[in-house]
Amino acid sequence: MGGGRPSKAKRGKHRWIGLSVDESLDEREALTTFLESHLELAHGWRLFDLQNTDSGLCAIIRVRLEDYPDALKVLSDGKVVSLTTSGKIRLVRERLDLKPPIRRRSR
């Protein structure tokens, strides 16, 4: 068999965290740098969405399940605050009223 994607069970569990972001971190690179310095997770997290909404700047990150409690403690106050969490990104997007990014097909 080929080297395809590992089965769902082997990929590990994770949580999606919806964040309220300070306006000073309005660029993806600035937010990524901020999260790298504050989350103290070597790897296992990823920034998925960063959108400006009616209620302010919102972002969604994915963290590994074992890193989830520590991430919530760090994201409890400051420039980036946790608003909602879930095991499904769809639910976090609905709660934050974010639209999924448009995927362009390569031809």
C-alpha cells in the first residue's frame, strides 16, 4: 500500500479554539509570532482562520488534546482571549459567525 494519509485513529485528537484577537495583531504573521511566544508549545498547534467580523477580530487555532488545558490557561486574558472551544471546527465557526475560507481548485 502507498504512503497515504494515516487513519483517523492514528492522527491523534485535537481541539479547536475560537479566539478574540486584539487589533494590533491583525496580520497572520504577527498573530503567529505572538502565539508561538505565549503558547510555549513546540508543535502541535496551527492557526486556521483569522477574520475581521462585526464583533472584532477572530481567529481559530487547533491544538493537540494533551496541550488543550495549558493553552486555555494562557489564552484566558490579554491580547488573545479564548471565546469558545469544540472538537469540530464547524461548530467554532458557527459560534464566531465566521465563514469558511473559499477553496480554489487547482487544475
